[in-house]
Amino acid sequence: MSRPKAARVSMADVARLAGVSSQTVSRVANGHSSVVGSTRQQVLAAMKELDYRPNSAARALKSGQFRTIGVILFTLSSTGNSRTLEAIADHAALQGYAITLIPVAMPTQDSVLGAFTRLGELAVDGVIVIMEVHLLDAATVTLPPNVQVVVVDSDAGDRYTVVDTDQADGARQAVAHLLELGHRTVWHVTGPEESFASQRRAQAWRDTLTAAGRQAPPALHGDWSAASGYRAGLALADEPGCTAVFVSNDQMALGVLRALHERGRAVPADVSVVGFDDIPDAGSFIPPLTTVHQDFAEVGRRCVDGILRQIERGETAHGTALVPTRLVVRDSTAPPPADR
């Protein structure tokens, strides 16, 4: 004969053992911060003793929410995407939500719709989309209607809630810093042509030089990798008039620094270099890198808060929220050689 299954431990069982109400147990199980520490520990101890597992399916049926946010992502290889995803996961957890990640391999309508279909099968309450500009803003790629959505790194604020770093102002700060040091112009290493962030930074570089009455040199193109920065750095090392470079991310700046060193162009004595991102290792480059700091934690927080306003309060507000940047001056920038 088969042994009868043990009765499933209920929330009421936990409440009785902990000496609290079922509502308090529910708040602890859902990660609410309104329960004081000692009571929370009582409830957690009771859950452990009874081996209680919250029934997420029943909770979702009762509340109409799965407490899960879907994230659609094109690539994890870039610093911005990976750190934004980390920030989204951290802030979602603080709000009692889990995330489900769906990578999109190709920038096509079918791939994007397939990702939304998959997230629908996995039962999520809303979706955060981390995409480059041409994936969402091309006429051939649109998001399904009636879906709670926040978009990161896009120019689609007229159709969706968009959160992004203030790419243009960050680039303006970088170029203005080099001009204020006395450099006649500033060379630029861009990111990929299809990248919204790269386009914004390159346009601001050009606009800042134009506003100062300076000629913009030809831009060199990279792909966010240190290897592409190295190739651009070799070309810049052969430009005798190059005394200042704004590089569109820190990884490429690392490659530029290596190339200049190998060609005997000292940084910052001969050439000043500014990056963008302020990755954790930027202060350990040789020399420590002057760069534009992006607040990825704030981007992640605003994304989660934006999607929760839609999920929990039904608020929808199209438009773009820009997270400020700031220049971090270290040892890779100085006045040009002629001024010393």
C-alpha cells in the first residue's frame, strides 16, 4: 500500500506557530519591508520548522499578479547591458519580485514577438526591454500592444516609457573637459554604428566641438571591445596632431592606452584619453582613466519603479527619463604638450 501524502503546511499553520496573523505571514513571504525585524525572524523560524513553501500559483490566482518581471535582452557582452541587468535584478528583489531573462539572438520582428510569447508562457506581470536603437526604433520592429513595458536605451519615448543614461550630456562633459585643458580639438572612437548610446555620444562630441568653433576630425569606429580600441589607438598614434581622444567606452579606452604606449605616445604627456562608463577597474588602468560615470544602479531602479507603477497602479506615461552622468577626472588627461 502507498503511504498517504502528508498534508501541505498552510499559512495558517505558520501563523499559529509564530503567534502572528496570517496577514503577517503573507507579508513576510512576499518580502514586504513593513514587518519589524523580531517578528520577521519569528515567522521565518516557523516557516523553517514546518518546512513551509509559499504557494506562488495560488498567490498569483488570488492577487492577479505573478510577482515576476520579464527582461528581454539583445546582448550581455556590453558593460552597460550587463550592469543594467544586475541593477534591475537587485531592485526587483528588494520589491519582492523575481526576474525572468529572455535573450533575443537576432534583431527581427519574429525574434522580439517570440520573446514576448515565451514570457507570456512563463507568466510575468510586465516586461523590461534592454535593446539598442535599431532593434526597437526600426519600422519593422514593434512591441505587442496592451503589454506593460519599460524600454532601456532607446529613442522610443513617444510610444513607451523609456529610461536611459544622459548619453549626450556625458559626452559633452568629456569633450568640454579636454577643450578646457587647452586641446585644439578632440578625436573620437565610436561604438557600433547600430548602437543608440554610441550615436548619442558621437553626435554630442561633434556638436560640442562645433559650438566651440573647432573642427571635428574623422571618427574612428569600434565595437565596444578593447581589441577594437587597440586598432583605433594604432591609427591615432600615427596622427601627429592628435593630442586628445574621447573614447565611447572604457573597454575601448583600455585598447587605446595600450596602442599609444606601444607606439611611444605617453598618456597624458602626449595624448589625453577620456572614456565612458566608469567601470570598476577604470581607476586601476595605467594611468588611471578619466571617464564619464554612468549610474547603472539608478537606471535599474527607475526601470523597476516604472514597470511597478504600471503593474500595481495602472499608470502609463510615455516619455524618456534621463539619468544624469558625471565626469570623473583621474590621471589620463592633462594640457597638450605645447602648453606645458
